[in-house]
Amino acid sequence: MMELQVIWLIRLVVACVLCLCIFIRSASSATEGFKSIACCADSDYTDLLTTLNYTTDYHWYSDKRGCRQIPDIVLSHRSNENVRMFDIDEGKRFGVTELGEVRSSRLQDFEIEGVFKATKDYIDFCVLKEDVNPFISQLELRPLPEEYLHDFDTSVLKLISRNNLCGTKDEIRFPVDQNDRIWKATSTSSSALPLSSNVSSVDLKGSVTPPLEVLQTALTHPEQLVFIHDDLETDDYEYSVFLYFHELNSTLKAGERVFDIYLNNEIKKAGFDVLEGGSKYNYTVLNISANGSLNITLVKASGSKFGPFLNAYEILQARPWIDESNQTDLVVIQKMREELLLQNQDNEALKSWSGDP
């Protein structure tokens, strides 16, 4: 069994109530605790790009009638080319934490990622039918550094954006990133200037630090950098913004590149100097309440010789964790489920039900 206070990442690719129970193992080796499920895959397999092992979902659902192939335009960069569609009745939300909605008209909705603190040795993942039947291609569970939930211990964080600025690869993930976070290359804007350096080592601070390959590129501007995200949900949410800096100009000294950091025109850090502590690397985590849009602005400070820069950043949305079923009630209901299964061994619905009401 695992130590319970561990932070986990769950990533859904392409997404009555239907639930899947995934048991969690503690993380000790590079991939210990990784759980990767490929829906409708013919058999277990190893992803050639990431070297990660994927398990077919036939262990849970043996019926192949719901299997479909993914159109090439949707997720051609993923290892599994199939989705499983669930023909279920419409359900209601109760006792669950909603991570997000999948809209077939928005390709960016086809991957949903969340961060949560494990309090048990398993997690129930559910999909709920709205206008169309729900569907899943892959489901991935990864251990993450505790720093992600530093101010949101009782929340679930939904990933909004994870950016590798001026990156040369479309995506960077495992084995380059040992936590298998997916860093997506962000193209250079017309006003920003690219920076790059073949640095071979970094004096890293904090376990949330991006891999070295992400820190080898950056964007800069003589006066200010602006990153606009104007497609957020219109409801008020708290957001956590992780900003990562690695100075790529080896000739600079402390005090020569100083800038102020704003979120939605609210100053969050004044006179930020990456080199001030003697290291070329630094990162900061900023929180803000927002609805509809979130702007990250870095502005050259008065008296600074050089303008701001940024290597990478992440934006996560905090969602309230809804209390789950009482553990005592759950044990009773799971015992009832076992008794029902003995009398109804061919009942597929009972087989797929984890027992959590």
C-alpha cells in the first residue's frame, strides 16, 4: 500500500454515471506508480516514443462493440488509435468532483488533466453522459511533486496550459520529464525574441522544475512580455500560475535583468531578479482569482539594463474537492456488490461498478 499523502496527476485523453476504479501504488522507481490504460487496445503494449507500458481496458470491459477508431486529425500523436464509447443512460452529478467537459467541437478539450492529493489507495474516475455518449481513448495516472498543491491542499487542480516557450519539439514528456508532464511548444509571437542555449547543467530549485530541455529555450523582449489566455471559463475560479526562469545569457550579472510580474494587470512580484540568489535558475508560483481571461505580463523594471524573459509556464485552475462517500457505507455497499455478483455472475453492470455509490 502507499503512503496516503501523495500528489497525483490524472490525464484523460478524449473524453447514468459510469466509473472506473484505479488502484494507486506508491512511487519509488522512475515509473513506479505510473498507471496507463489504453481503451480498446488489442493487448498490453509499450509506447515506442515514451517507453511507457500501457494496459488494455479489456480487464474491465471485455465487450468490443463500443470500440471505435480515432480520426487521424484528432490525436494522431497518441499511441492508442482507439476509443471506447459507452452507451449509457443520462446520469446525475452527486458526490463527485467535476474536472471538465469534453466538447467534440473543441480539439483542446480532447485532453483533460487534473492534479489531486490521494487520501486512499485507489481513485474512482467517472464519465457522465450529457448530449452524447461518453468516450475515452487513454487514461494515465502519474505521481507529482507536492508543491503543485501548495495553496490548494483540499482542491483538485485542472491543467489549463503548460508551455515550453520557443521549444523546438512539439511535445516534451517522459522520459525527458520524469513526471511525464507534457510540455507543449509555444510559437514565437511577432514582438518577442527567441533565446536558446545548449546548457548542460542547471542548479535546480524545487521538484516542480521542468526538464533541462525545456529550460534551454526562452522568449524575451526589450520592454515587456505578454501572454494572453482569453478562453477561460466565465465563472470565478482561483488559478495557480507557475513561472520558470533560467538565465541563458552567461555574461549577465545580478541587477542587470530585473522586471515586474503582473497577472491581469495586478502586480504580483516587483523587482524580480532571477540571478539575485546566485543561481541562474528560479521559479515562482502566483495565485489569482479570474473569470474569462488571464494575462501574464512581465515588464522591465526601472533602471534594468535588459528586458524580461521566460522559459516556461503552467496555469492550473483550482476546483473544490467534493466530499466522497462515507468509507463505512462504502465497505457495506461493496460487500453487497460481492453478494449480488455471486447471484448475477453475467451482469456486466455489476462487474464494472467499483462499489462506490
